[in-house]
Amino acid sequence: MNGQIDFHCHEFLDNTNLAILEISLQENDGNERRYEWLLIGKENLCIERMLLKTRDSSSSVQERFFDLGFLKYDSQSGVFIEAAAKDLHHLEHKGCDDIPQEYLSAVTGYLTESLVM
């Protein structure tokens, strides 16, 4: 998906203020992948890692509880409720092929600087 760091997108939720990505990264041994959730603030392309606490799934609805808030989504839309501010963000569930290049570049920069590969 990018030139420097091997990551793959699994989920992409988006609105006018923020985007949420679930990505996987190849582990050092090459056989395992590590999954990460990232919150992208669109104003300055600031990225925060979302630490997954618990998850719940049904055939149509997914729920994820993070240190930064609660995400509930289906195949078309979702909602993210911030833990600290209790702000409610309605999201569109998009395909990973629709991620803008500036988001991919921001994620690559974040991964290069922040995550231990």
C-alpha cells in the first residue's frame, strides 16, 4: 500500500473532522501481523494510536471500545464517541482504496517515528 512501511488497511471510517483506520503491520518474523487502530485528526493530520480494550461483533454490527472512545459501525456507516470530550462523530464506512494519499503519507510518517518495527 505504500513504499516504506508494509501496512495493510482493513477498515476506513471517515467524516469531515476525523478518520479512523484499522491497519495491520508485518511482524519481524514475517508470519504474523500486528493490528493497530489509528485516529487521524484532519485539521493537522495528527495521528493518535487507539488502544483496543474490548470488542463485540455480530453479523451486521461491530463495536470497539478503545482508550480514546467507543466505535460502532456496520458496512455503510458508524459513530465514534470520544471518551474525554463525549463528542459524537458520525462516520461513513469507506473502502480502503478510497484513503486519500495525504492520510497514507501521514500514517507512514507516524509509523516510521512512533512504532517499533
